[in-house]
Amino acid sequence: MTEYLVTTRNITGSAGQRQFGPRKAGPYFLATEPGDRFFDPDKREKGPGRRLRWGRRVVADAQARWAAAQDAAPPVGMEHEGDIVVFVHGFNIDAQDCFEAHRNLAATIRNNGFAEAVFVSFSWPANGEVFDYYEDDQDARGSALDLVSSARAVFAQLSTPECRVRVHVMAHSMGSLVVREALRDAPGSRVARQSAWGIANLITFGADISTRSVRRSEGASILEKSQRWTNYFNRHDGVLATSNAKRFLSAPRLGRHGVPRERRDEIADVDMTARWEAVQGDYPVDTIERISASHNFYFTDQRFGEDAAATLRGLRDRHMIASRAPQMVDGRFEMRAWLGADQITPGPVPRLEGAGVGGWADPSRWGAGPVRGGQARSPRLKSAHGTVFPDAAGVAGA
């Protein structure tokens, strides 16, 4: 399938070797085809009208996929004719990591009940380095207006009575901060203010935003501009435990603690803790790999894929989604922790030459590096969607 990207990253390198970098530029709009191994800057739309030309292509693709998926004539009164899912990634992710995360997430959602979904990644200039957390935090906040003015505004301009394509947003980790700030600032944008679209479904998972902000006006702004907000969290999220520690334990994160009690009637809060406990055995105890996976396992987890696909399709009430336990606990849903053939299956994916053997889910990316000068290099500490530290024991019990 064709995959789509909006990015505000700069372009580095010469012809034939260009790639997207960690600095702000653009925005650029492009599409990839099956077999592509990275988001190729040379495939970006060029010339006057490129923004709307790219947007029309995305919408037309969504309409075509939706029509092809219908077994018969759509029911009378069908409210939409296509679905676009905008994925916003988190901290510590470079352009290649974004490509791999996009591909994994899209496959997980499509293979578990939402095959017709068109995926668009919004890639902001995260630095792709572990120790750039605070710089990425500022970049995330600064990227909010870019999200409104580029990706969301493109689809808003295409909103007509004849165009009934829904737009959904899936935000992971610090990508939730980008979305939160974008929706808070959206009323100041003429295009966003005049748009009748809004967001059909907002899904946050492993969200690196404070629970406190959900109680306040930021939470109200999100709820005003999305028809349904679903949050997935894992109480054992080791990466967010680290994020919380970096903020001097003053701001519990939404992706680890869940939605505050007073918002649970408005936000569907799904506890993934039991599911993580069921699959964490795939990762060695007290390792960076397991800490990272506790934050990132959503991307390839079948249970999450089934639940998120049902949420996005919107055909079932949130209390009737089969992947959730039938009884709510303290106003929250609990993901069923079924085992067996549906266990997490990360699997490596191709990368650029010289960029590593496997994808972000490949355990070798966190193993000991090659030997140089008779000594092994330190393990690679990079997590594509959140920072980790070499001392795994430091957060194991957090």
C-alpha cells in the first residue's frame, strides 16, 4: 500500500543520498510505494499547489480503499466514505525510525480489522538521540502549529459536502504533547476554526503528557475537537517512569497512570498492564530491551491492534469492544490478557544501508556493539519512541 508523510524536518545530503534530518524546515509532503525502505526526500511533492495536490491524492486513496472494502452497497445514511489515520510519533526518533514505526503500526491496525485505513505520518524534528529529551520537548511544543497548518489544515481545506472522509489521530509518547498543544492552539488558526471536520477519533498510547493537564483546559480543548478520545496506558511503562523522574517526580504521565478519575466518563481509559504482563516474558528481565518494549510494544501487539481498529471503525460502543474485559474497574477498561498465537511478534524490518541490521523492534539494536580496539562498545541506548538509561535497575521498580 501507499504510505504518506508530512514532515517539518530538514533535508540533508546530495542527489541520490538525501535524507530527512533533525532540524526544522518544510513542510514537505510525500508518498512511498510498496518496496520502499525509507521516506525518500526525492519523492516529495514539488512546485506550486503541492500541498493541496498531495492532500487530494491522500483523500482519493482513502475513498478508493473504502469503496473496495465494501462487500455490497453501503447502508443508507452512511456518514463517511473513507478513513485517514494521522500518526504522530514521540521523542528520540529519527526519520528512519518514523518510517519503521509507521509501517509496523499501519500493519497492526490493518491486519486486525481496519484494512482500508490510509496512514499519514506527521514527523516533527525530534533529534533521535537519547540525551536530547528537553530539546525534543521544546521541539514538540513548537511543532504544534505545524501540525495544524500542514497536515490537519490540508484535509480541512478539502472538506466539502461531497467529501465524507474521516480523519483520526494516533499519538504515541511525546507525540501526544504535539497533538495536545496543536488542539489547544487550533482556535487561533483560521483554517482550523472554519473547519467542520475536527478529529473523529483520537488515540493516545504511551502518552508523555501529564495527567494534570488532562484535568485542565488542555483536556477540555482536546475533547472539544475530537468526537472520541481513547487512551491506552501501562502501569509498568519504564520509559515514562524515566520521563517522570526527569521532571523531578512532579508530573505523573498519562501513558503510565491513566486518565484522572474526573475525566473517565469523557475519555475511554484502557489499561494495558495485564496485557503487558502476559507478553513481557519475550524480553530478558531487567534489560534496556524490556524497558523500551514496555513503552513500545503497542506497535506490534495484536490485542492493541484489535482494540484500536475497533475504536477507529466506530461501529461498536466502547463497552462492546471484544478485546476489553466485560467489567470496568474504577471507571476504566482492562485489556484482555489472552495468550497463545496472538502474542507480540516484533520482527525486524529493513533499514538503510549502514543504519543497522534490524528495525526499531529488533533486539540487536540494544545489544552490545561491535568490538573496536579490543573492547566492546557500549550497548546502543536508543529507543525509537522514548529515552532509556543504561542502568536498567534504576527504573525497574519505579
